Amino acid sequence: MESLRELLAVDQRRALEFFVVSLKDISEPGVDRQELLYNASVLAHYAQVSVRAGTDVPAPVDLGTIFDNYVADTSCADDGLIMETAAAQCLLLTGFFEDQMRHRHNIRWYAALGAGFFTRAASRQTSTQKARLLVMLARHFEPWRQRHARLGRELRDQPYLLSPRFTM
């Protein structure tokens, strides 16, 4: 039984490794490593954060949440960390969850919004290296969004990550 617990236990490191490998598998060879790691960290983070999280910024339920939190409410528009969070959430929902979101939301509009959030976050960043990364994420938002969408579809097409022969 201990091996089952070990197999099912996913910590931050394992989640990150899973998404790094998964994104690398669907990305073209010349993709920027820093951008790949950043995108994998977004997916790994939100794979472990509930929409009802009390101690962390909760995962957004849908793109309407993004609108309410970051567009309608402009009180945080000058906060770089919050703008980066908004961009990452746009990337997650317009990318990985594109198929679920497209029936109710304009994916292109929210993708443009997400890229703009990355640009705004970059302009408020004190680290030039981090600012450069955020600018590149803004420029490459659409290709990353498409990779997230592809990965989301591929993972949904795999009904079991564990072998169906495995029983408890």
C-alpha cells in the first residue's frame, strides 16, 4: 500500500517535472528553455491550487473571473506581481482549458489581454532578467497558449495516466 501512496503523491517538484517533460515533448526543438520552465511552472502550480484555496491565490474558475478580478477592478493595475498572476491565469484558461472556455468566452480577446498583462508586469519588474522573460512571454503568448491547448487535449485523450490493470 505504501507504493500506491508514493505513486499517487505529487509534490511541487514532481508536478513541475511532469509539465516540463510534457511541454518539451510537444514543443519545437528551438523553444526557449526559460520560457518552457516558466510555462511548466504555471501548469504545475495551478495543478496543485484549488479554486477554493484559502492560503494562496485561488485558481480562476473561468475567464469571467479574470475579467472581474483584473479588468473591471483596476485597483491592482500597477502591481507587477498581480499583473503577472493575471497573465498566467489567462494563459492557463485560454490555453490548457481552451476547449472548455471557448463556448462562453472570446479566447483571442483574453489571449491578447494575457499578453498585455505580461507586458504590464514586465514594466514594473525590478530584475532586468525577469522583465526580459516577461516581455518574451508576452510576445510568444499565442504560441505558448497553443502548446497549452494541445497538451490539455492530449492529456484529456489519455483516460488513465495509471495503467487500468492497476488495482488497489
